[in-house]
Amino acid sequence: MPSYPAGYIAPSVAVTTPANPTAPASTSATYLMQGLAAVLTPATPAANIAVTIQGYFTDTATTVGEGIALQLYYGPVLNGVAPPANAAAVPASAVTLGNPLKWATGVTLTTAADLFEMFNIDGLAKGLTPGQQYWFDLGAYSITTASAVGLNSVTVILQEIG
């Protein structure tokens, strides 16, 4: 067993595999939450959290150009209110993290649901409040056709770093 110096505070870590969210039903370029419900409470004084969300896209249509836009968000869990649900509006307290990711099919598919494209989106939430719980989620909207491309086998990795 390792020996730690006096006063050492172990960093918080969480890995979750939420249920597959419903594909975004809007092409309005307005992000709607995916309801991944990943939470972490920073423990160290630095309170910086590295966020990685990965999984794959699937397409229910065969048309070229079907796609999805993703944006990483986080916010404090206030007054015990749960993280945003799937298809909910982005909360007013949400903070945008990193750059958006936009993806679209480059070919016409032979069969619907014949596409499995990996994605990875990450960011660093800096200077959070130790002891305050935070939620992390993706906002999404459809490109071209509503509900055509969705997320599958999502894994959310939250790791506090110095």
C-alpha cells in the first residue's frame, strides 16, 4: 500500500456508462442536453476536472450528409436538482467547455444503421469549488434530418487533476 504525505487529498474520479440518449429531434442549431447525468465533486484545492466523453455515432437513415453537432457543458448541481435530462434545454447555469464537434456522413449508406463512427470530445473545467458537486453533459442538435444520428455506447470519464 502506498504511503502518502500528511495532508494529501486524493483527487476525485468518476467513470460512467449512461443509457443511450434519444437522438436530437431538432435541426434548429439549438443544443439540447443528452441527459448523460455524469457528476463529480472536486476534493482538491485546485479543483480542475478533465472531462472525456466517448462513444460512437449511429445513423438511422441512408442519406449522405446526415449528422450531429455536439457541445460539452457543465454546471453546478444546485439545491439537489438533478443534472439535465435528455432533450432538455441547456440550463441557464451551464458553462460551455471546449469547442463544438460537428460530424456528418460523407457517403450514402446502403442500409440504415449500417454506420458506427467513433467520437471523442474533451475539455478541462478549471478552478471549480471543492466540495461542490458538478454535472457534465453533451448538448446536441441534428444536421440535415432530425433524429437521424444518435449517440451509442457512451462513456464519460471525469478526473480531477492538479
